[in-house]
Amino acid sequence: MSVLKGFEPANVLSYFEELCKIPHGSGNTKAISDYCVQFAKDHNLRYVQDEYNDVIIYKDGTEGFKNSAPVIIQGHLDMVCEKTLDSTHDFMKDPLDLKVENGYLYAQNTSLGGDDGIAIAYALAVLASDTIAHPPIEAVFTVDEETSMLGAEKLDMTLLKGRRLLNIDSEEEGVLTCGCAGGLRQHVTFDFQKVEKEGTEIELWIKGLLGGHSGSDIHKQRGNAVKLSSRMYIHLSKTFAMDLISIDGGEKDNVITYSAKMRVLVDSAQAEEFITAVRKEEAIWKKEFSNDETGLNIEITNAGQKNIAVIAPADSSRIMKFIYAVPQGLICSDRNLPGQSETSLNLGVTVTREESVFMQFLLRSSIETKKQSLCERVGALVELAGGRYIIDSEYPAWGYDPNSKLRPLMRDVYVKMFEEEPRVEAVHTGLECGIFGGHCEGLDSVSFGPNILDIHSINEKLDLASVERIWRFLLEVLKACK
């Protein structure tokens, strides 16, 4: 039996549940793309599927809307795949295990993919209906938004005639998003030499941090487990004879790193004293975070005395000092929009390889020159520490359009329905609207969506009552787009 039986809108939630049965992490979108193609075939709708797995489905306007200008309904097919440390879930083949509690839908031990599966479900429900009034629809489903925005970058925009874009990729009801930050990825590598040393191997597993979205949660000052590991190393290396074996943490640069493992070799005679010092550091961190990171803990494993290859001291010193010194989190707030984030970066991935340590940063800014300046700043630190870097996956900011006609139309619909003003905001996340706008001259875009809590994390929850209200809002907006 469906866990969503009895909840409305039944048609939307039925499609969402079907999508959750199909593994669709970034880079693994062929199956969900094919599902959308089969949907189009089953409903006798014209479609295009490109080589990247992007899908466009076309539907004519209903009676009274035949000659209306098309409206684009847009969302992305991929999801961020996160799971608890003890989960055996395989995102390449397993369906999500959906649960409902207190009006919220979540996936057991994993992220949910409400970002952005709910957009696809809304669009499919509109396309499937023969009773909903709407102008011609161009439903655009892109891929790999969460990692590179590849789908939007590669999509043939000449296939789109619509110049009004409803992007359903925002996570707060009552907000009309009309601008977003641009971003880029900075890949950093530090080569190192190895030396053989003898001592006691100790693994420090920093875990239990909240993590969260590296855009929408970046201003919340949440802990980054790799940054904390470097702090531990720099501090304790002043007192103890210790060497770095490896440091690893995070899997995605758009997720704040909530878990990291650091393996060190210490003088066996100091092993117990070292562990005591680690516990003191842990207590300091908990006090500093106050009530914000209540789950923070360090699991310590004493692996015993060993003769083992460690990173050469000069190399480990420069690598760990770089991690400690490089900025993390919110860099600057918006000077024109109080309370809004302007520029930030996140160290999301750290991996120790055979002869190098690799790191991946995601930089965001609503101001292009500030984004480039931050990239140069990180690059300067990399070079000072003897590393190298490359840049890719750069995408533009989406600027606020004071002449938008779609925004006031949606504002009026919202006020009429809910008797309150929606908030009009720019967000510190990456949205595909900037890419679409760069290729479609005169495009008028607004992003919106239902309440989704803690996206990109194992705590992600979809507010089912909000899903129903935003569904009704979507239908009224389509009516108004005559």
C-alpha cells in the first residue's frame, strides 16, 4: 500500500512516489529520463530526449488557451544522494524507503530528493490531466543540476518557444525567487611524499554534524568536519609527535561536510595522553557550537602499534595548514538585501589518494567579480602551500529583473488565494534560470516551490500540506497565463 494514500494532491504524490522507486542520483539519470519519455508516449504527447537525458514534453493549450503563449514548467531529474553512516542503501539500484510522520514525507536513512522530484511530479500531473486549464506547456526536465548544471548547459534552447519560465526548484512556500547566485567549482590537489615510521595509529572520526545545503544553509555557521580535523591536527601537533596518514571527508561539494576521518600516527608512549587531549578538544568545540551542533562527537579507534607509511612531515604540514587557513562558509552578506548571503565557499570533498590529497570547493556569489576574487584568493593560498588547482562547472548568477511581468502576475494570484504578500527574494543557491535566461532572449522567470526542510541531507523532509497548497497555486498561475 502507498504510504501517501489519503494525502492530496493524489495525482502529484502518486507520480512523486513512482519517481522515488527509480534511482536518480546525479550522473545516473538515464532510467528516470526514460520513465518521462514513456510517460509522454503513454499520453500521446510530443517529446524530445537528448543525448544527455534531458527531456522536453509538449502539450497544447486547453480550450480557451489554444492561442496563448507557451509556459515552461521546469525542474531537474537528479537528486543529491546522502545516507546515514550505517545505511546499506545502494543509490544505484535501490528505491527510496518512504515514510510519513506528522505530515512530513521523508526517506528512511537517506535524502529524499524532494529537490527536485516534486517539480517533475507537478509537471507530470499537469501533463496527464484532461481537466486542468492551461496555456501550451513545455515541460523541461534537465539532468545533473546538482553537480554541474550540465543538462541546462547542453539543452537545445531553440526547441523552446515559451518566454515565461516556472522553475519549481525553491524550498520555501510563500517565496517568489527572482534571482540567484552564480558559482564555480575549484578542484585542488596537493602532491606528497611518503616515509615509513613506527608508532601507534589512531583514527579520529568526527561525525554527527548537521551538514546541510552549501548554499541555503551556509550562513548558519554549521561545522565542517574536515576543517575541524585540520584544527585538531594543527593544535595537537604543537604538543605531540604525530604524523598524518590520511584525511577524508565529504562526497559532494554542495553539502556541508558533516563527517570526516583523520588517521594519524603518534608516539606510542603518548597515545593515551593524546586521546585525552582529543577529548578536551571535542569538549571545547561543543562549548563553542553551543546548542547548534548537539550531535557532534568524535569516535576514536586505537589501531595499535604499527610500522606504516605516513605523509612526509613537510607535506602534511603545508596541506593541513592550507585546510586550516582556507576560508569556509559565508564570506560576505548582500549589502543591498539585508539578511541575504552574497558570497560563500564550501570545502565539500577531501580525499587522500596514493600520492596526493584532493579537495573540491564550491564557490558562490551573486556578484561575478566577487566570485572571481574569491577564486583567486583560494588559488593564492593553494599556490602558497605548493598545490595546484583547476576550475570547472562555472555557471552565471541570475539577476533580478525589475521589468518582469510574470512576477507581479504570480504575486497577485498568491495574494488573492492566501490573503498575504509573498516574499520576493534572491537566493544563495544555484538555479538553472540564469542559464536559461542566457540562451533565451526575453525570458521571464520565477522560481517557487513547497516547503522542503534540510535538503541535501539525511534529514530532508517534504511538507505534504505545503505540496497541496503550492499545487493549487500552480494551477491558478497557469490559468492566469492566458
